[in-house]
Amino acid sequence: MESGAVTGERLLVRGQVQGVGFRPTVWRVARELELTGDVRNTSSGVEIRLWGEAVSRFESELRAALPALARIDAIERVAIDAVRPESFVIGASEGDGMRGAVTPDAAICSACLEEVRDPFERRYRYPFTNCTECGPRFSIIETGPYDRARTTMRGFAMCPECGEQYSDPTDRRFHAQPIACHVCGPRAWIERLGPGTVNHEAFSMMDDVDAAGGMLMNGHIVAIKGLGGFHLACDATRAEVVADLRMRKRRRGKAFALMARDLDVICRYAEFSEQEAELLASPEAPIVLLRASGEPLPEAVAPGLDRIGFMLPHTPLHHLLLRRMKRPVVMTSGNLSGRPQCTTNEQARAELEGIAEFALMHDRHIANRIDDSVARVDLGRVRLLRRARGYAPRAIDLPTGFPRDISILAMGAELKNSFCLVRDGEAVLSQHMGDLEDAATEDDVRRNLDLYTQLYDHQPAAIAVDAHPEYLSTKHGREIADGRPVIAVQHHHAHIAACLAENGRSLDAAPVLGIALDGLGLGDDGTIWGGEFLICDYRGYRRAGMLKPVALPGGTAAIREPWRNAYAHLMAQMGWAEFAMNFADLPLFARLSAMPRSTIDAMIASGTNSPLSSSCGRLFDAAAAICGLAWDRQEYEGQAAMLLEAAIDPAALNEPDDLAYPFSIPLLGGRGLPYVEPLAVWRAMLGDLLLNTPVGVMSARFHRGLARSVVAMAQRLTADDGPDTVALSGGCFQNATLFRLVHEGLEQLGLNVLSHSRVPANDGGLALGQAAVAMAHLHE
Amino acid sequence: LAHGGGGKAMRDLIEDVFTSVFEPDGLEDQARLSHEMLAVEGARLAFTTDSFVVQPLEFPGGDIGKIAVCGTVNDLTVGGAQPLWLSAAFIIEEGTEVALLRRVAAAMRRAADQAGVRIVTGDTKVVERGAADTLFVTTSGVGVIPAGRELAAEKVRAGDVALVNGVLGDHGAAILAARGDMVFEADIRSDCRPLNHLMEAVIEAAPGVRCARDATRGGLASALNEISQASAIGIEIDEARLPMRAEVKGVCELLGLDPLYLANEGALVLFVPEEQAEAALAAMRSTEAGRDAAIIGRAAEMRSPRVVMHSLFGGSRIVDMLVGEQLPRIC
Ligand SMILES: [Fe+3]
Ligand SMILES: [Mg+2]
Ligand SMILES: [Zn+2]
Ligand SMILES: [Zn+2]
């Protein structure tokens, strides 16, 4: 022991502990406990050295005082002997800081919001106010590690006052990288898109953000540069303006998200629970799907749907914009339909000119496009439907049994693409990026892959891809593999594995019954799957049951046009003669008669571009078309199924059980696998049509019948020594009614049910499952 | 027609059905060719072969014989060669109608005349029932690439303009309609035709032509992807500019097929330097096979070289090379 040395303690903290106000908190707790020592960032987390009597109390006090955005994964404590320092100081970072220390963007905190609203604060009405507990993070990072010089704030030199706050450990803004104020930070301004100028004189009493708010109130469509991209905004209560926005944006059916000033505004148009209110006001601030109630909104906001997506303002700019607005505004992505949202001012000027009259611009560049997240609360848990702003790129711990020393890159699906990096036993799922066929989206994927690879210093040992050889993500994975193994993972196995992984199911746990109710994914038998019952663990699966395989006449055309599925299902069940004999009085008969039936028949008979598919999504399309809710063309993916769910008459969900449409479960010839057979369903449904049964009742009977059959199948497959746990995944489980009915039915059987929460049930979560399966393979 | 070992009946068949049509003055088993063009310093010989197995054998706008001649002529053409001589080999299933063979041979002669080439040698085999599907035809072709002419996909540069000579997808759609099992009426004829005269006209008007590809199997999409990969450059095309018949679009909608991947037998895509694009277009349009010619896009620098189509509705879609057949990718 060197002379004067005193025994102290060293704590190594791992987790989300950098760039989130962690060191000032440590500093404060240490001072309160009269401890001396130091704290600094290292490449693996934060190192704290402590001396003093109260050392033993430090950890619990720190955990209790943790800043909002921080998360501790592990603390390792060892005794040390050294000369005790006189005070507690925040030391310089070691090296480049921690790899992967990027945190998600967070909504403005209450302290910052108060400042923005306080005329005596120097950041009064400053639209870019932030602190270590809130503000932009991921959206402004250009390269790692997270540091102002490597963000899009690098062009803004701090003024002396901001500089002082930045270096004061007692300040909320100590090392807040995007710190800024009126004097030194980014500015917002309004401009006219297209010819003409804005008459600033007219707004002399206000600033530009307020002026933009005034334009919204006056019925204009305004492009707003937000955190992760541009939005298009307008007054959501003016039907003609909303319809105009739809026409200009060329977005016909898909619902618009709304933003409202506060919960009081929202509660006039929608109902929400305490949990939903909390979610709306959380730092993640997602769009939350709420049941519409109270004052009606124009039909054009969410055509045919019973839920409205609301979010609260998440930046000071949005708070200021809506300050005087007592009505909700549409806040939809700023793009032409089908394209990713604009992120640069130049793009917005070029692409949004024909849509919005004005744009609220600012000069803090958006480095990384990130959409608004979409969530819902079902069965008491938050369910992410789209995982982006506020959530990505937060890491997800892999369950026990997974090796910590294998790095994997999983490429995700073709639609709703998101990739996944695994390293150090954690999975980093990228933000939702979109459909790869769109060239701009695919460019984004490539750019993001470069960024994540750099941020996390990621060198994957293998690449996991979907088993579908034509997915652009699969091709991309093979292209970059460069000699490393490429592991192809069956689509629905990946869905179930994603559900297991997010629920912490350990690598060596017993197999579960995975129920994947989904759109389409390539099966291992050359047909297309999408309603699957798999006995599986991470390592492998056995197909134990399915929905009835039915032809998809026209392949992708059958996905666009619901009537094709209605026709294929009806013909697979009863044929035209029986249909004509019994149901010729139905308008449905006339509509189907008018279609090119002989060609469709021939395609199905010869198998020309008509693969067999056990898809649950297409079953929904068929039901929606038969009910008359969708026919020619779906305007967006899943529209038919969403309309069918939204049509449900809640009272009809309480009808006697025997009114639910009767699916049966015979064995498939040849292979002998049980399948869910909708034969009697269509007869009952067509019968209901003859009786003029309301669509809301038919839809309820369909949902209940399908859920009952899924539960019955599960009962059969878990009987005797079968699995005691069921995992639910696939896009169809984003249907809240189906999800709830299946979940409840399975629990009544005494089964342990796993479902998605932090990771979407649809293809947005697929990469996590691909990564988990690939890890399991490599670990063998 | 009976399957035989090579006796007199067989010789009569060959003489009667094929050689008398291709070379009435007599055909030897071996073509002996002397040609002054080959003696030119720098000129190169081009040689290609292809087998044809189309079903049905006869369809609106052509038959297997016409395809066999045009396919090989066009293969030589897009490499910059002037096609001169062909060979033709036939594998015939026992029981095939002689009348069909006569029609096929006549179509081959017409196509050869149209292209200005001669069928100078060949072979015929009759095989047992079931050993072949009625008729397979193989043609080989020889042509000469004039001195100084160098067409290669690697030569495409950013800014070069892409042109096609005519409407797309007619052949693929005509074959689908002619198969009869799809039960739809469509007035669509195969575009099957030789393209060598068109190509010569273009090269004369636009001597800077970088490369050409015939958009046969895999359609325009595959041809463009091959060029993009070979030249490591991106290609942008405009959906609005693609010449395509409404009937073909209709058939594709109905069957759920993407017309960009439909086969053509008389369509080529070529790249020329921007300043020669209008001249190339005018030259194409002056020929029979180029009446519907159009500028469809251009080569462009891209972060990752690939083919992108600007769609009618404002998006930009990736048009990639298919690994297998068209299968739905959507979840
Ligand atoms: Fe899926
Ligand atoms: Mg060839
Ligand atoms: Zn704050
Ligand atoms: Zn400042």
C-alpha cells in the first residue's frame, strides 16, 4: 500500500449511461453522501471511484436518482487502495467514449418546457431548447461517439452562457451536446413554398413559429420540419382542408396521425385510459391509437376506422406551434405517398411545393430520418406497431443462454424493413425504415447500416436473412456477406423467435407452440405461408398446423385486390355452381360474375402465378371483400383487414358462442397436418348476407370464429406432453380484437401466453427473430 | 412422321422440308465460306448459338422457326456484328406433322431473307415419342464485327441515354394468350423480328453507341440489370416513357405479372452518349422495327448501382434482377 493510501471502491457501470446526464447525477449523489472521488466515461460505460463512510449507500441512492433517459444494466464493484482525493470531480472521458452509447430522441422534459413558457427565462419561446434529459439524440448524430462535434450541432458555436451551462456539473445541461439558445443555436423561419414571398409585416407581433400556428388555424396546409423529418400539418377539424391534403399528397385511404396541444384537447375526440395518457406524455411520445369518441372528426382523417392516432407535441417547436390551437392538427409524414418523408430543406422545397403553401423550416440539419412511432395499449401492455422515434436504437437484452461474444447482422424483411445488430449479448433493432422496393428507402437502409456499423463498431460473424430469395434485404445481405456465412431463416420461425427473444425466453428453454398469423412469407415447401402453428424453439421448428392453403390468383395482384381472395376462397370451398345455385340473389354474386372468372379459374387450375398460401391476411381480405368492405384495390397494406376490424359491432362480440362462424379442423390429405378449414364459415357468412345481417355483426362473428378455431388448434397441439407456452406473432396480431380473443382463449386453457410489446408483431420485428435464430445456429 | 435411323426416308424429309427451302441450289453437310469482309484489318468474327423450346410452337406473330432465326440474328446484332450465316438443327418428336415442319421452315426462310442472312448448314434428328416436346430448334450464327466497332456494357457512362426500339412485353403476352389455357382474348402479336438493319441505321446515325442488349428472357428489367452490373453504374428509367400497349398492361394486371420482366423477341435497349440520343432515336424510328422507339431513361451515378424506375405516381421503385420466377414479396 502506498503511503497515505485509503481503501475506497471502484464501480464500473454498464448500460445507457452516457449522454443522458448520468455523470452529474453521480456527482450530486456523491456530494450529498459526502463522498470524494471521481467519475468518468470509458469505452465500456462509466467508471466511478469513491471514498468515504457512506460508500455502501451510494449504489441504492444512485439507482433512486437515475435520470429519465439512463438505464443501468450492471454495476461491478471492487475495492481499491489509493490516496483519497479532497473532493468529488467529474473527470475527462477516456478515449472516444462508449461504443453504442447512442440514445433515442426524447420529448422535451417538463423543466425545459417551463423555461420555454417563462418570459423571464433566456430560452423563452426558443424552439430548440433541450437538456441532458430531453431533446434530439439519434436524429442528429452523424458519426459516433455521441459528441457535439459529430452531430449536426457542430456548426453552431456555443455562446458563453451556453458554454458555462455545458461545463457546469451542477447544471441540467452539463454536457448536453445539442445545448443551444436564441443567441447561438438553430433558428426556425417560415417560408412560402413556390412563388411569392411571406409578408413578414403581417406577423410583426409574433415570431415565425407562432405565425405558422396562425396559418394552421386559418386553414392552410403547412410543412413542418420536425425532429426526424418533415410533417404536413393542417387543421384536422376542417373536412375540406383534410380532403385537400389527401388529394395533394395522393394518399387516399391511409389514416392521418393527429397532434394535439394537450390531453384536454384529445379527450374531446377520443377516449383514453391512464396508461394511454402516460404513454402519450412519455419521453418516447409515440402516436397512440385511441378509440374515437365525443366530437366527431372528419371522415377523411381515418376513413373507415374506429381508432385515431394521436400524439402530443414532443419538441418545443411543436409546443409553441400549437400553443394557441384548441383543435387537433393533422401531422402526417411530409412526402408524396409511398416515399420516405423529406429531411432536408431543399428536398422539402422541391417535393412539398405542390402540397403545402408554407413551410416552417429550421437550420438544424436532420442527420437521420426517423418516423413517428406508433403504439397501442392492449391487455394492459404497450404494443408498438411501428418502432422508430423515441424507441430506436435502444438495445434489447438477449435472454440468458445466448452467447455474448457472437456478433450478428440480421437484414429484416422486404416490407417495414428494420435491421438488427447483435453484439455483447444485446440486440440493436434499427428504426423502422419502410418498404425496400422504394429506392429512397433502400438508400436509407444502406446509409443507416453504415451508420450503425460505425456507431457500434460492429463486425458481424454472420448475416441472417429471410429465406425468400427475392427479398431485397436478402439480396443485400448476400451482397455484403463477403465470405461470411449467410443464414436463411424461415419467415414465421423468425416471427416467433422475435416474440420469444423480447419476452426473455432463454436459449435452452423447452419448445413453445408458435402461432404466426401473418400476411405472406416463403415456406420451406415452396408454398407461401402465413397462418402457421409451429412447435419451435430458437434452433428449429416443426410445422404442426396451418390455415387452409388456398390459391393466390395473380400473386401480388391478389394482395392488392381483395376480391381475388374472396373468389379463390369461395371456389376452393364450394365451386361456382353451388355458389350460383344458393347465392345468386346476392350483390356479391353479381360483382363476382362481372370479374374475369374464366381466366382466374384457368390460372388457379394451371398454377400460373397462383401459388398456394395459408395466409391469415388473405383470409381477412376474403372476408372483408365478401362483406363488401373492400373490393378492387387496397390503398395501403392491411386496409381490408383494418376495415373489417373497425366495422365490428362491440355488442355482437357478446352473442352466444354458437353464432360465431364455425371453422373446423380436419387433417390435410397426404401430409396429415391439421388445418383450419373455413368451409362452413363462408356458408354461414353468405347466409347472413342473404338475411341482411349488419356488417358489424358479421365481422364480430368472423373474428370470434377465427379466434375460437385458433384456440382449438392450440388446444390440440398442446395436449398431452405438448408445450405449455404459446408465442403469438405476425402482422395479423396487430388486429386488437383477434389478439385479445386468442389471448384470452389460450389463457383459459391454462397456457402461458407470450406476445409482443416493445417489438412490433409485424415484419418490423422480424430482424430480431432472424438474429436470435442465427445466434442459436452459430452457438451449436 | 416416323422415327428412323437415317435411311432414305429421312434424307427425303430433310431435302424436301428443309434444304430445298433454305438453299434451293443444294446444301452440303458442311458450309464452306469465304468472305472478303473477314479479310479487313481489325474486323472480327462473331459466333453464337442458341436453342429454342417455345410452347406453343406457333403463336400470333411468329413460330419457333422465326424465333430461332431472329434470336440468333439479334444475339449477333447486339454485339455489334453484321450477321451473315446460320446453321439450323432440328430435334423432332416422332409423330410430328410434316405440315408443321414445312410452315416452320418457310418462316425461317422468310426471317432469314428479312435479315439478309443465309441458312447454310444444319442437322435433323427424329426422336421417340416423349423424348422431345414436338420440336426443338437450335441455330448458330456467324457474323462480322467491322473494324473499329466496339460495343460493350462496360462502356456506359453516367449521363448516357437509354433507348428502346419498340413496345415491350408483346411477345411474352402473346405466348401467354396463345397457350389458350389462360382463357383471355387479347389482340397481341409477338414482336419477333430481326433487328440488324435497325442496329446498322442507329450506328450510322449515332456512331458513339455504347452498347445494346436484346430484352429477351427476363425482359427489359434483366437486360438493364445486366448492363448496370457490367458497367457498375445506376440506370434510371421513367415509367411514363416506356412504350407498352394497353392490351399488354391489361394482361399483366389480370395475371399479376410485371411487364418489365416479360420476354421480348424483337426489342433491344441501347445506350448512346447524350448528344447522339436524338439522332439515334430518329434513326430507329426511320426503320420498320423502330417505329415505336423511345428514350426511356439514362445512366446515372448512384451510391449502389442498380436500376430504378420513376413511377407514374411519383415514387422510385427498384427494378431488380429476379433470382427465380416472379413470386410475391409482400408480407
Ligand atoms: Fe410477416
Ligand atoms: Mg445465345
Ligand atoms: Zn430538458
Ligand atoms: Zn447559447
